[in-house]
Amino acid sequence: MWNNMKKGKILLVLGAIMVLIGFMSFVGSKDDVQTREQLGEKLFFDPILSGDNTISCASCHKPAFAFADTAVFSKGIKGQLTARNSPGLTNLSGRPHLFWDGRASSLEEQALGPITSAAEMGLPIEDAVKKLNDNKFYADAFQKIFKSAPTKDNLLKAIASFERTLETSNSPYDRYVNGDDHAISESAARGRLLFIGKAACNNCHSGEDFTADRFKSIGLYNGKDLNDPGRSAITKSKTEEGEFKIPGLRNVALTAPYMHNGKFKTLKEVVEYYNNPSLVVKDGINRDLALDKPLNLTNAEIDDIVEFLKSLTDDRFKQKLASN
Ligand code: HEC
Ligand code: HEC
């Protein structure tokens, strides 16, 4: 009798614990992912998508730096270095070409690259899908959001949906063009005029996001120490040697170092290069005619252009940096 009572009590306590666990996981799942974007965000930060569970997209694309890396080349699994500089990921939703050489044409297609690349995340896509299916959280989340088990397609869709949320249009520059004369410094305002005038940066960096979405050579390929031919390796066209995607410039102040090879550490070095490319790279192949002659910018004008570029940083990153 006493024994039975004791058993009953134990069962009661066990039952209460079970209910509590059930309740907690319910609360947990309520706070957890509800949309494709949230699921993609979770995947973006989760090393489950790498062969040895050590690398996530965010290992190389760091949120505080507009999703770029601060290193010249990033580390993939087993300490392997990437062949190019990791770009920032903001304002990509309208881009027709992705990667420095434009070899992917959608964010979905792009996302397959790093997961399966032996040097980055090193996980065959079938294995990625299997790992997600074996993981109760993801199996449930895909079921809830896509009405299907995890598949290659909906995995890539989720990540791309998250990346499409990284649009930024709330910078001092935006407030300035919308009528607030004091939103940027006088130096940045002069820089803006130089950008579209004397320095003619907008020949290539045009439009809302400061890219014409084309491929150009600014002269950072010489077939020797600078040996990445860029676009021509994809198109097999010699006339495109040294061409790279014109990158958008929003949030560019956060994404140093710069260029496909991370050659320049600061924006000042970048603008100094444009001012007279031959002083830095004498034998750049196929350099665009727009960069044929020195720009003859003064030191003060170079600083003004740098100030202008800094005004393109979205407020959300200011808050992030301030809280770091
Ligand atoms: C080991 C470092 C590393 C990891 C991990 C990584 N990336 Fe990248 N990412 C890069 C590098 C380097 C490039 C540029 C490569 C090139 O252009 O050839 C790049 C390019 C991109 C681009 C193209 C951006 C543009 O402007 O064209 C996108 C989008 C992107 N990565 C998203 C992702 C996503 C999503 C993941 C996770 C599934 C991921 N990356 C994982 C290093 C990494
Ligand atoms: C002929 C076209 C062209 C012109 C003109 C041009 N750019 Fe570029 N810009 C590019 C290309 C292409 C790249 C990438 C080159 C590479 O990686 O080899 C680039 C890269 C950059 C980057 C590095 C971005 C990053 O994410 O690494 C900055 C900053 C930049 N340009 C600013 C400027 C400024 C400022 C001017 C004017 C002084 C200018 N550009 C003029 C085509 C151009």
C-alpha cells in the first residue's frame, strides 16, 4: 500500500516533468522558425551544413561586417583558405550575377557552391539533405514551412529567402538624397559630386546599389603575381580576361579588405588606386578605357570620396557595431 503510494507519487512527479518538458519545447518551437526567411537564417548560422560541423555560412560572412569577412581570404573546413575575398551579402536580391566571376545567376544556385565546395563547407548535397532529415528540429521545421521533408531545393530556397532580407536603404546617403541636407558631412557631399563627376565612378557603380551589374577589368590581373583572370575562366573569352563583377557599394565601409583578391586594406587605398592605377599595377591586362588616364584627384578629393563611400552604411550596422 505504502509502496503503491510512493510509486504513484513518483509517477506524478515524472508526469509533471514530462508536461513541463513538453510545454518548454512548445514554447521553444513557438519562438523558433515560422517562415522561410527565419529557417534560412537558422541554416545560415548553423555549422550542420559543413562536413565536420565546424563551418557555417556566417564563419566567412560575418553579420557585423555587412556579412563580409575581415580577412583577405577566409578559412573553410580544416583551415583551408578560399581563393578569393569573401564579399558582403547586402543588397543582392536584385543581382543577376553572383560570385566575383558571375558564375551563378540566382541566390539559390549560389548557395549550393559553398556547401559542396571541398575547401569551404565540404558537404555533398545529398549528405546535407540527409543530415537535416535526421535532425528532428529541421525535419519538423521544413515540414511546417514547406509542407515537405528537407530537400535540396527547399534547403537552397530557405537560405536564399534569408539573404533576400538583407536589403538596406537606410543610410545617411539615402536621407541626403531624400532632402535632408545635413544627413551627410560637407566632405561626403563633395565626394558624391566627385563620384559622379571628375572621378566618374558611376560609369560602373551606377543605380540604387551602385553597380551596373556588368563585368569590367580595373587592371588587377597581369597573368603573373596577379593571376586570377576572373570572368574569362567562365566564358573562355580572351577579351574578358581580368574582368570581375562590379560590386555594389552599399555598406562598403564595413567590408574591408577590398577587391576579388583583398589587395586593398582601406577605402583610401582603393581610391588612390583608381587615381592612378599604373602606379600600383603597371602591367594590368585589359584595363577598362574609362581608367586609361590618371584622375588627378588631390589628396583632399580622395578623402572626400572616401567620406562619401562611408555615408552608404546602413543604420542597422551602426547599431550592431556600437553594441559590439
Ligand atoms: C569558407 C568561407 C565561406 C563560406 C563558409 C561561405 N562563403 Fe559565401 N563566399 C565566400 C567567398 C570567398 C566568396 C567569393 C567566391 C568567388 O567569387 O569565387 C563567396 C561568395 C558568396 C556569395 C556571392 C556574393 C556576390 O556578391 O556575388 C554569396 C551570395 C554567398 N557567398 C553566400 C554564402 C552562403 C549562403 C553560404 C552558406 C551556405 C556561404 N556563402 C558560405 C566565402 C564563403
Ligand atoms: C570601369 C569600371 C569601374 C570604375 C570606373 C570604377 N569601378 Fe570600382 N570596381 C569595379 C570592379 C570591376 C571592381 C572589382 C574589381 C576586382 O575585384 O578586381 C570594383 C571594386 C570597387 C571597390 C571594392 C568593393 C569591394 O567590395 O571589394 C570599391 C570600394 C570601388 N570599386 C569604388 C570605386 C570608386 C570610388 C570609383 C571611382 C573613383 C570606382 N570604383 C570606379 C569597376 C569600376
